[in-house]
Amino acid sequence: MESRRQVFSVDLLERHAAKGRGVITCMAAGNDVIVLGTSKGWVIRHDFGVGDSFDTDLSAGRTGEQSIHRVFVDPGGSHCIATVVGGGSSDTFYTHAKWAKPRILARLKGLIVNSVAWNKQQITEASTKEIIVGTDNGQLHEVFVDEKDKKEKYIKFLFELSELPEAFTGLQMETTSMNNVIRYYVMAVTPTRLYSFTGMGSLESVFVSYTERAIHFMELPGDIPNSELHFFIQQRRATHFAWLSGAGIYHGGLNFGAQHSSANGDENFVENKALLDYAKLGEGVLVKPSSLSVSEFHFLLLVGNKVKVVNRISEQVVEELYFDQTPDSVSRGVLGLCSDASAGLFYAYDQNSIFQVSVNDEGRDMWKVYLDLKVYAAALANCRDPLQRDQVYLVQAEDAFTAKDFRRAASFYAKINFALSFEEITLKFISIGEQDALRTFLLRKLDTFAKDDKCQITMISTWATELYLDKINRLLLEDDAMSDNSSSEFQSIIAEFRAFLSDCKDVLDEATTMKLLESYGRVDELVFFAGLKEQHEIVVHHYIQLGEAKKALRVLQRPNVPNELQYKFAPDLIMLDAYETVESWMTTKDLNPRKLIPAMMRYSSEPHAKNETHEVIKYLEYCVHRLQNEDPGVHNLVLSLYAKQEEESTLLRFLQCKFGKGQPNGPEFFYDPKYALRLCLKERRMRACVHIYSMMSMHEEAVALALQVDPELAMAEADKVEDDEDLRKKLWLMVAKHVIEQEKGTKRKNIRKAIAFLKETDGLLKIEDILPFFPDFALIDDFKEAICTSLEDYNEQIEKLKQEMNDATHGADNIRNDISALAQRYAVIKRDEECGVCRRKILNAADDYRMARVYTSVGSMAPFYVFPCGHSFHAHCLIAHVTRCTTEAQAEYILDLHKQLTLLGNEPRKESLADEEPITSMTPGDKIRSQLDDAIASECPFCGELMIREISLPFILLEETDEIESWEIKPLNLGAQKSFSLTV
């Protein structure tokens, strides 16, 4: 071994462990608890966890010399079983860590217990659960002990060897639970055989089943002083076993729950079985070990007075351990080994002392062991650092390289980080011309780089790209038959190369990669890479050159492709496949049809079959009707295409559509009417021209043009004018003149048609309107009926006018009478009647002489108003009240009238009777007074709307600050008050 610290070391734990109770005959350990059996029948318990010990005498009450045959302790250190022999008899005792006295297991009296299998999965401190004991006469018994019962719960007989009765010298048990059903796995050894039992249910039912089926065993003949069976426990589960047999150490892995059935139907839970020959122990003569312990990777074999540590994987002796024994113990040597699975420690004992065998990182060199055996997966699993892993990968790579499996070697070389440099590895493959292996190495190496190693990743990716291209070209050059790309290897490398480009698109330099692909002539891969880098322009241009319009359109329809490419390639695509291009446009969102006009113009300039669907018109109709596009350019284009069609009906329907209808303050159409008019005139679409003239309110031009096409159309246009009677009559006169002048036939027939035309105008035209259009020599007899009808109409109108005049005269007389009656109306006022505002008497003397001058004077009384409701007001009080309650504008108006009326009070007043004066002869003062009366006295201020409006006004207005302050509640000044103390 190396000079560093050994894996296993021996230390003296206790020199006089037997405490004078005889010599040590046996030992067991569990959870830092060691139990010794002595030659005088004593059981000594050392609890190193709490640092105490106590002795139990099992020979008490027995005659003769008594000795402890075997002791057993569970992995938790709570339960102990011991067998004492002597005087031709034997007894088995059970004791608990909390008990002061042991209990004899009466059912086992006379039986020598050699082995115990603890139920490690279910055992607790308070209960052993089901355990199995093996006896010297080849029997197995089930024992169940509860600590609180102070005795065994039951002891059942399970099994007995009948074919070859031998003592059971070793016993182990494991359990698993599947669907709440327990499965038991039991292994037992005799000096020559290893038996395995398995089954579900209870232990009793498991062993009962073997009365009807064969027992599974492994037989290894040979003499051995002490046959032992050991399980290595890891996380409360056995992982491998070892049997110390006469032929060697039979060992293997344990896989509980594996569904591997043997030929006899038993479940085989043993894997990777092997036999370690004792000859490998290196002794001069064949020496068999006297005891065995099992660690994770080693066997500890007691040979004489030393322990040989054997690696169970390599089967090589790796260490030898020696003991510091007392002189009197050397002669008898070390008696045995035992292990403490819970603490991970091993112990050895002689007749007086206990030795502790400690383990120090026994797996540290296991990677080398597995590597020497070329078990690479296990070697990697046991590596502790990158350097060790590099050594494993290097050996793997060298082995594959030697075997000329260069690609496999490249995969392992790529995992090496320190053992070999990148340059050394690449030169190895370059020197032998293995380009494929070099490419594999580069690809695998890329997986090992961190994201921050951008420079290295880009360089290696570029190198791998060139190697791929070189491989493709070599395949093409090897055989001309491969030039059609039919080779499976060629197709495979192409697919692999494209997958590589997809994976490395973000790390490859775009310009360099493009140049490489172009220099090697790989156009398809160039297009593929351009697509990966979202260089859609290159891809679309390539497909257009190949005439693959559908593929180009699929590229343009990708979500991340800008619409600018749609506009750029639209002229070429629509010429390649107009249908697919238009369908693509119709499914693309946010496409601006205005920018597609050049492409649509190019398509429209080409000749098309008569029955062929015009794809541009289809797209424009989609834009106008479905998308409600308002671009004038789009509307002008669709109009121009309609104008060039043979059928004019489509054009007329388009012109009649009001696309802006429903939009506030928006136009009803979006095309340029002047452009539309010029276009329709050029294409001789006269009906469309008539519609456009009419739409532009050029009705005279519309009617004039319509007369050239169809008089009926002209009549319809003339009827469209509704708000201008003169213009409508003028238009109908144009139609009439055209009808009269264009009619051919006898004169009398023309006159009759003209008379019939008059009826169509609904009385708008009279016979006298169209007479000038007839020749001077026309006979009046032909117009007799029409003229008579016209004269009759005039007579009716004259009579109606006379009747209206009479009615007006009668109405004027009635108005005069009403005015005279109003002048004679009066109201009776009492002497003590009060003004509604100032509460003073109405019939008091006038204060303001000027004010009284402008009203009808009644002695020296002040002017006043009396309302039909009975309320009376002085004139100046009523003015003041109304101006205060009405709006500001109305108040200013009333005050202005009052001022004017006051100024006129000094002028002499004309006295005349109302009935002797014409209605219209009123003085300026009368007019102003009438206006003032209307403003203030149209209704009673206390009964009319003015009072109703005052309901919503506050009692105190905001501007009445004095009134507001008078209602405020102010706190009292308590400091100014005087206090008086009252004495009682």
C-alpha cells in the first residue's frame, strides 16, 4: 500500500474485559454495545455509548462447570440471547438491556443455539418481533419476545434438516413489504451447505411450504473449523453476503424484491456470485481462516493471530493487521471476529482482551481496483475527483484506440480535462487520418465546455462544420452513383450535419459559416442555416429561384418574419403563383395593401383568360369589404380594375357602395372621384360617369351625359334633386327638350308623347314650359287639351289665393276687436290693498314723478300692476323684485328698459284714444313700456315660474356675508367669566 494512512487499523479496546470471570469464549456487538461470554458461565455487557457495564451469572443454580457457548445481540444493542452448556445439558437465556435478571427460554432447553437471525426491519427496543434461532441438531425455531411481558411470547418449531442433518452455524434474515404483505428472505449455513428460503405471509407458512417443494441450497464440501454467514448492512438493508466455507469464501450481491426465479420456483435474490479461493491468501501452506467479517469492499479474515484484509472485488490481500496480545494469550491466539453494523466497527477478541478494528475511508482506492479489472462504470462511480475520472477515461480511450475503435476512443478522449491536452488528442487522430473520429471528438468536446467559453466553442464548432463539409464532399467523390443523394450514409451525414447546425446556430459565426457553406457548394445547407439564423431573405430568394412559391410563402408566414419581406418579394411571388400568394396575403395579419400595389399592378398588366379568376381583384375586394381598408390608393386600384372589365355592373356596384357609412364626419367613399371620372371616360363607362357626376353634385352634366346613354337614366338623375326646385325643373326641361327633339315620327305623334312626358314630371312642368321646344308652325289644336288643363289649374290657384286673402282680412278685424276689448279691461282695487313686495298701500301718492309720467296717470298715485290672481305690486317694487330673482342677463335687460323709460318721462306725452289711432302708430315710450311689461309682468312673480325657481335657492345667499355671520355659533370665552364659590 502507499505510505499514507492504512484503511484498517487495530487498537486495544479493553485489556481485561472478562473481569476475572474466566476467559472469553464468545462475543457479539451492536450499537456500541459489546456482550462477552466467559468460560465460567458469565455474560458481561459493555455499553460504550453510556460508559458502563454489568455482569450476569447464567450458571447460577446449575451443577458442574458451566461455559457460555454463544452470545447474540441485536443491531440496536437491546436484546441479547445466550446459550450456556455444561454438565451434559444446555439452556438458552434471553435478557434485555433494561432487565436485571435474564429469562430462560424453556422451549429451547437441551438445544444448543449456534445462530440467530434478527428481524432488522421490524425489531424495536421493546420487542424482538419474529426472530429465527438455529440449533446444533439442524433445527430452526421462531422466537418472539416482548420486553414488557418479561418472557417469550411464543416459540415455534419451523424446520429441521432431514436429508443431511448438520448443525446450523450461521443464520441471516431480511424482509420486504409488498402490498401490505411481508416477504421473508432467509439464508442459513451448515459446515457444507448454504440454504435459502423465501416466501410471503408468516415465517411458519414460509417453511411449511417447503414440505411440498424442493429446498434451494448451494453445497461446497470441505472441512472448516467454524462455518460463518455474514451480511453487510447499509442503511438497514443487506447489500451483499459472505459464507466462510471449507472450499473458500462464497460471496455475492443481494437484491431483495428482484423477480428472478430459479428452476425450482424459488425467487433467487443472490446476484454476481463468486468464490474466493484460500490459496489467494498468500500463505505458504493452505491455511483456512478461523473467522470472518464483511465490510463494504473487503473481507476481514482471521488467520492465526493476524487479520488479513482481502479486497472482495480484486480478491487481493491489501493489508495485514496484528494484535498487541498479552504473553499468556499468544498461545491460544485470537479467538474470533465480530462486527457492529450500526456503528460501522469491527472487533477481535482473545481470551482476555478486546481489540477494535477501525475503518478509514475504505472506498478511496476502489476506483483503481475497478479500473485494473476494466470495470469502468464502477470505477467512475467510485472516483472522488476529476483527476481520477480522467485516469479512467484515459484508460478507456487508450483501449478503444488500440482496438482501432477510433470513434469510441474519441468519445472518451473528449471527457478528459487534465490528463491530456486538446492539442495532443487532436494530433493523435490527425496523424492517422481519422477525420470521422476527430469530428466525433470535437462534437463531444463541445458538450464539456461551459457557456462562458464562447471563443473555444465558436472555434471548435467552426472546425466541426468544415469536417462535416469535407465528409460530405468525400462521400460525393467516392462514387458517382452517390451524386443523386441516394446513399443511406450520405443521407445520414446530411441529417446529422443539419442537426449540428441547429444545435450550434447561436455559437457559429454567421459570416464564416456562410462562406464555408458557399465555398463547398452546399446550397441546400446554406439555405437551411440561413433559416436557422432568421436570414429569411436568403431563404425566400432561393425558393423563388427554384420556382417554389409555396415554400417561399411558408417562410414568409412565420411569426418572426417582418412584413417588409412580403412587400419586397410580392412582385415575383404573384407572378409565380398568384392564387397561393393572394391566399397567403389574406391570412397574414397587419399587411399594408398599399405597399403591395406595385406587385398587383404587375400582375394586372399581364393578359388573363376570360374565365380566369382575377386574384388581385379578389384580394382587393377582401381588403375593401372584409378589412374595411380606407386607403384611397387601394380603392382607386380596384376601381381601375373594375373599369377595365367588360361588364360594367361590378363597377357600378362598387361606385354605389358607401364604405364610410356609419363613421361620424367621414366620407362615404375613399377613392378619388376626379380620377374615377377620368378613368371611366377613358374606358367609355358612361353609366359610371353619370353616377360620378351625380355624386359630385354636377347634376346638369350627369343629366346631359345620361341623355346620351338612356333617357330613363336621365329622368332618374333629374329626380335625385330634391332641395332645389329650380334646378330640378331645369334638369327636367333638359330631358323634355331631348325627348321632344329626338322623337321621330308625325308631328301629332310627337306632341302626344310630349304631353305624356308632362304627366311623368308630377306637375313640375307645365305645357307652357315645353311649348318653346316645339316649332312655330305647330297647330294649337294638338295642345288644346293640355292648355285647357293648365288654365283650369291656374283658375283653381286664383280662387285659393282669393280665399286666403278674405281669411286674412277677417283675421285682422278680429285682432282689432280684441285690442279694443283689452283696452276696456279693469280690475277693482280696495283702498287698503297692499303691495306684494313693500307691503305699503297701492293707492298712495307717487314718489317718482318721472316714473309716473311714463304710465297712464290716475291722479297723483304711483304706477302699479294688478295680476288676474289678485296680487298687486308697485311698478318700481315689481322691477326690483324681478331683477333680484331673475338671471343676471335678464336683470340687466330690465334695468336698461327702465332707464330708457325714465329718460322719456320728461317728454310730453301724446294723449289719444286707442280706437282712433292706427295699430301701428305707437310712441317710443309706448314701445319701451310694452317691452318692459313683457319682461316683468308676463306672469305674477308669486304664482309663476319665478317663484318655482326660487324653491331651489338657499335661504341665505353666499354673498350675504353679514347674515351668515349672524347665524354662526361662537365658543364662549370661559376665561372672562367670573366664578363664585358657594358655601353651604
